[in-house]
Amino acid sequence: MTDAPAPLAEPDIDRRLRGPVRVVGAGLLGASIGLALREKGVDVVLDDVSPAALALAVDYGAGRRPEDGDDPELIVVAVPPDVVATVVERELAAFPRAVVTDVASVKTGPLERLQASGADVSRYIGSHPMAGRERSGPTAARADLFVGRPWVIAGHDAISYQRAAVVEDLALDVGATVVPMEPDSHDLAVAYVSHAPQLVSTLMAARLQEAPDGSLGLAGGGVRDVTRIAASDPGLWVQIIGANAANIRPVLTDLRDDLDRVLAALEDPDGQGSPRTIAETIAAGNRGVERLPGKHGTTKRFAQVVVLVDDTPGQIAALLQFIGEIGINLEDMRLEHSPGAPIGIVEVSVVPEQEQRLVEELEGRGWRIAAAWA
Amino acid sequence: MTDAPAPLAEPDIDRRLRGPVRVVGAGLLGASIGLALREKGVDVVLDDVSPAALALAVDYGAGRRPEDGDDPELIVVAVPPDVVATVVERELAAFPRAVVTDVASVKTGPLERLQASGADVSRYIGSHPMAGRERSGPTAARADLFVGRPWVIAGHDAISYQRAAVVEDLALDVGATVVPMEPDSHDLAVAYVSHAPQLVSTLMAARLQEAPDGSLGLAGGGVRDVTRIAASDPGLWVQIIGANAANIRPVLTDLRDDLDRVLAALEDPDGQGSPRTIAETIAAGNRGVERLPGKHGTTKRFAQVVVLVDDTPGQIAALLQFIGEIGINLEDMRLEHSPGAPIGIVEVSVVPEQEQRLVEELEGRGWRIAAAWA
């Protein structure tokens, strides 16, 4: 269906995995892993409870069907969260020489269930690629899905360093960055950076159901950003949230307590302590958002320059071309649209030291700057 | 390679305001209005309780100092929310021929206070330009701040159509789109699309204060989007939220009730009804976010194509240039960075009918597509 994409950088000829790799579950993640490994020349065996999904993924080039005598080095279980432990246990038993990993969003539960079941966890190590928000199914799969994304490997005491290395090889072969974490640290981390934000976005978006029609025309970038991930799939998320409920609940309970304080202040906004409660809440939000690392894992803050452009790709391209030509590195970029106007607003982020020069150079070339701040 | 930017549109030579216009409050909004009107050749008189701010705004070219005998056609009050009514009342009394507007984020309170005080509200009409999230003060002002943004004009029965027209003229002269709304409709609308999302973003960001250090390295676009506006100024927002508490409280109370249901489900995630509660909450969020209008006020949904690029402005520019050359219109665009990787991920939105051709053309030119879906 598609041509092989051009290499992004020097191809990594020396692949790490020797293969074969067995991938169980031919959905978005499983088929993407298959495509990425096939590109490296690894022998990939695909399996799926759905014959239709398996046929589609095989046609798509993500791997071959299982054969008698398959003896995989590594098994990747890429199935829905609620069946991960069951499938991993079955694979451990069926392939007594293979190391087994899974790619589910929650890591403590499956390990505990496997330990309790008496499965051979000396050959199991869970992992979690931070990728794949796209629509599901093998046809959504891409070989490049994991390039540059963190891939958490959730170690535990029962598996040896040497055996676990094959999962690192997998992550590196598909272009991801290996992030070792304990299973419980991982689950706590994703409660903060993924699962709680998902529910908070959802809860805000649900309120928009009742907003009067005319009011939504005033929506700007703020509400859009807050509610963007609320478009996520209920079927998948109900499993993820259920599996990590123990970590999500304290985060959202603290949030609810803060919300109750804000609601009490809103009841009597001029009353004693109310303005202070609201100001302290907003200040706490300031401190929290400042903790998020910037681009490339740094915590650096950037200067913003807002440029007005015609709402055409050519104009935005010309802007970025010019920024490149004057030797300024773009740290981030946002496009914003104004309802009813054929105007594009491009917000570019640069290191603060380059803000002034960027503004001068842009204005010197006739670009319209709407705002700039460090 | 880089063309000079084309003019945004034909300049509007026939300005609508005759002037002079008196602007009270030389902060970001007041000074930006001054700059925009000065560009049109309107005589702008600036005033501010702070001599330093006034001097700065005058030096900046946003207008001139007041003189004896000034007889403004229109007065724009651009002061902090808590002093709007007081200043409007004073201006109405001091300039008995002028129409007075204000640009504060909440519209019902000032009008009610003016009506109660016996001020001549037949010459007052509130307004609210949906612009100016940037840092404050006259040095942050830009003549283009309002271009293409909605400017709400909050009519009421005591002012004639003819008198109110001068405020429409102001909005149109600075490049904004006029949106007529009743004051209470406006205040309810901004509770949904601005004030509640601000507090929700803040409450989530505040939780990140307690997140373990390592967890924040896993942060992706989701949590960043949800918490971006949490970086807002506490001093300004405590006034806005206090002034619109009556509209914000029911929205957040409903949200709190939903949150309590989610928390109960998280307490026993496999218990009867728990998965259903979570799934229904996420589905309600789906429905809410779908109500937000797309670009240019439409409710059209777009197809997304995710392209991998070298993390340089030149690469992104070349991509957009190519999209422009093949005649495909970019509806939206997002840049995403991967921690630790020199890879940029560009997500472009196009009308669904153009998705397939865009993917084929891009792949034909060697671009690497990470995902595409309609």
C-alpha cells in the first residue's frame, strides 16, 4: 500500500535483536512493532485471536503467520489491558525459552497477577512505549510510531539483567528511547502525566455539553488545549483507568479537595479568605506547570514570539524558512486560528537570548509581530 | 527562497471612528487599542493613574497625554476588573457627550453597579475583546493584538442602536470581529470557554507539584495541553474569577459531582457499575469536545497526518512549503517533541477529502508519515 519511507538519519544497520520475535495482538501497537522490526530484517511472527485482524496485519507486511516449530527469542504481548496477564502466562508456558514482555499502560497489576499464578516471571519483564494515541487497528500501524518516544522498561528482581536486555534491544530497534523504571514508579508516573490529565480533560469537556450554542464561538486556544485529549476512546480508557485506579484516586482526591476549597470561595467571592484561596490555587498551578520539562528533556523556559500570517501553508513555510535562514533554532511552535478571520497566528518559541534578534529580523522583513515576551 | 510576506488584506483606509478616543488605563489592552487606532490616524488620548505607565505608553506611540478641552467621541476604560464600574461612572460624569465602553472579562457586574449608582447608562455599553493572554503592561502592547479575534459587544436596553455603533466602529477599526451578546449570555459563555477551563487546568497543574521527579520525563502532549493555561497570572485571575463566580460555580459544581462519581468508581474499579460510570464519563467528554467549533467557526472535523521531520526549522518549513505547492490547505498544525530525540513530529490537519492525496504526495517525495487518519 505504501512505499518505504526515506531514511530519517543514518540507518541502524546493526540491529540488536536476532529474532524471531513473536507479537501477540495485531492492533495498532503490535502491528507497528511488527512493521518496525520487519524494516530491520527481523523475522516477525504475528498472532491474534481475531483471524480478520491477523490477516490484515499480515497483508500489511507486519509479519508472518505462526508455524509449527517457531522458537521465538522474544514475545511481545500487545493485547487489551484486561487480558495482558492471561496472555503473558499462556505465552510463558507455550514457549519455555522465550523472554516475554507486554506493552500495556499499567505495569504493576500484570506482574502481581503473574507472580501469584506461579508463572515463570524470570522470563517476563513488562514495558510501556509512550506512543500510539492514534486510532486503533492494524491499518493505523506505522513503522515509525516509536521513533524518539520514551519506552519504559519496568524491571523487577526475578529477571536477570542479561535476559531483560532483549527488551531494551526491541525498544532501540524500533527507534525508541529506553527509560528504566520500577513498575510501581511507572504506574504512579502515568497517573500524574497521563491518566489524571485524561480524566480532568474529560470532566471539563463533558461540561461543554451544556454550554449555550453561542458561547462556543468564543472558544479560544485555552479551552481547546484543555479538552483536546477528551476525544479519547472510552473502551480503551475504561480499562486503563480501572487498572491504575489505586494510583489515580489519590491524585484526583487531592484535586477534588482543592476544587471544594475553590467552590467554597466562589460561594462568597468577596468574603474573608476567598480571594486568597483563589490566588493561592492559581499560584500552585503556576508552580506545577513549571515542573514540566521543556523540549528534549530540559526544564528551560522559552521566549514566545507571535507572528500574524496569511492563513496559507506557504506563508507559514516562508516564516519558518526565514527563521532557519537567520540561524535561530525553533524550540516549539503553535498555530492558532481566529473564528471568522483568514488570519493565522503562529506562536514560535525560542531561547530567551534569541527573542530580541528574532523580533528585529522579522520586523525588518515586514512580518507582523502580534506579541513577544520572554 | 523566502518571499517577503504578502499584506494580510487590503488596508482599511476608511476608518470608521472620527475620534478623538480617550483610553483610560495604559496596560496591555489600553495601549494596544491606542496603537491600533493611531495606525488608522485616530487621535488617541491616554490616561492612567500611574504616571510611569502613562509616560511609557505615550513614548511607545499609543496616544497623547490629556489636555484641557478634550472632547472625546468614545472613551475606552481598560482598567483592572475591580475598578471598572468606578472608573466608568467617573468618565460618564466628566465627559457628558461621550459614549463609554470597557474591555473587562465580565460584563454583568459593572452594568448592574452603574445602573444602581444612577449613572447615565444610556451612554455606556460594555465590551470584551477575546485577546491578550500575553504578559501585561504597555510595553507588551501591539497594534495587531485584536486582528481576527472576536470582540463581544454586550448590549442593553438603555443605550440606543445609534450610540452603540461607535463601539462596533472601534472593534472593526482595530481588526476584530464584532460579536453582539447580552451581558449575562457573555458572562455565562466565558464561564464555560474561559474561566472554568482556567481553573480546571490550574487544579490539574497544581497536582504536578507532588509528582515524583522521574515521572515528568514521561510527559507527552496530553498533560502539556491540559496544563498550558495554568501558567496564568494569579493577580488578574483572582479578580476575573471573583467577578464571575456566580456563573463559574454551577459549572464546577457539576464537574465536582461527576468527579465524585468517578472517585467512587475508582474505589472499586471492578465493582458493579464502576466500568460503566468511567466509560460514560469519557463518552460525555467525547460529546462535549465535539461541540467546539473548528477553524473559522465551522464545526468540520479534519483528517490528521503525522509527519516525522528533522528537528530544524528548515525541515518544517520545507514540509509546509511542499504542502502549499501541491495545493493542499493546512487547517491546523501541531509540533510535538520527543524527550531526548532530535526528531520533530508535525501533525497537520486537512479536510478529510485531501488526506489520501496528501499522504501519497508526501510519501512520493520521501517524507516519513508516522500516522494518518480521518
